[in-house]
Amino acid sequence: MIIVTTADVKGKRVVKVLGLAKGNTVRARHVGQDVVAFLKNLVGGEVGNYTKLLAESREQALDRMISDAQSQGANAVIMVRFQTSMIMAGTAELLVYGTAVVLADE
């Protein structure tokens, strides 16, 4: 599966546009991580637990988008974008979406 943020892939051409492919996940913070984040905020530096949480969320959303695209018969997703939104305090959604397509060699 080819995943790109561009509208085209060098050496390939779009032979069929299948539609929207999407994947999302909703995650909540852990109270213990908030305490660590607060302390890091005082002294500065990366909040490793949040970095890990976001990386895992991105991968899960990507996996779900790929699964959605494959179920449509796609071999690629072009124009991929990520979006986040806050659902409520301490809870956020990470959404990834793009256009599911069938690519062929030029």
C-alpha cells in the first residue's frame, strides 16, 4: 500500500478513484501522566509519555485508514492528511484521511 501526502506518485498514474479512506482513534490522558507533564512544564523538556501516546495514536489511525482503503480495493491513498480535535478535557481524536485510488505503472 502506497501512502503519500501528494496528489501523484512518480512513475505511477491514477487509473481509478475509489473515494475517501479514513481512520481515527480517540484517546484519553492518564492522570498520572498529567502530573509528570506538569512537572516537565516547570523545568522544560519533552513529555515522553505524551509523545508515545500520540505516536501510537497516529499509527492506529493510519492502520485503520489503510484497512478502509484496502476494503475499497485500493492499492494507494493519496493526499493524506492528519487532523486532531479535542472531544472533551483530556480526550482527543486523531483522524487521518485521504483519497483511496488504484495506481498503475506509467
